[in-house]
Amino acid sequence: MNKKLKNKLKNNKLFFAPQLLINNNIKDISFYAKAFGATENLCFYNDDGSVHVAELSIQGIIFHLHEVTKPYFFSPDKHNGTTCIIGLFVPDVQVVMNNAIKAGAREISPVKDYEYGYRQGEIEDPFGHHWLIQMKIS
């Protein structure tokens, strides 16, 4: 790592900000507020009112929604699957799972305690993204 980059990283916090791809013509992204308490930091709309890109935050953790704009980008439903699962650590897995399902998520795996020390449940959001709702229990 070069010295200039190392100094920049030392003064700024490094973090991930996933960009979740959504189909074009999506106008309602309220699922994330209803399910996870996300707030909208900014949103750019297309002329028809559909979301082009939105920056959302869950308790200060930033992520983005972006419509498909390139031929090598695709939303999960294009291939009926996903290439990653978003892990969301929360203080009460069951409460968050219930909120997400009530907001429109589909339960993939119910909440369960695992021998490796985690309580986890998995949902699929209305746009096809998989979320592993979890907490450490030991």
C-alpha cells in the first residue's frame, strides 16, 4: 500500500456500502423502512417517478439501491437466485424477522439457534435479495 493511501485510510473510516440492484420501474422502496427501520439519505428518480438510485441507512450503516443500468448487472430475479447474502446483526432476531415478513419479505429459514454461537433467520426481500438476520448468542 502506498504511503498516500495509507495516510488517507488512517484518517477515514473504511466500510462496506453494498449496492443492491433492483429492477427498473420500481417506485416503492418503503420495505426497508418498514422491515429494518431504514432511513432514506437521498434518492434520485427517473422522469417516470421510478427509483434510479437511493442511499439508505440502517442505524448509520449505509447501503444503496440502484436500478439495473448495464448489461452485466442484474437483479436477483433474473436468474432466480443471488450471489450474496446480506448479514444484518441485530439485538432481537425474532422481532426483526417478524417486521420484515410483515413488511413483505418471504421467510427462507425460521429463527434458530446454531451450535456455532449464532441465532439466525433468513428472509428474501421483495426485490429478491437475501438477508441473514442474526446475533451472537455465545
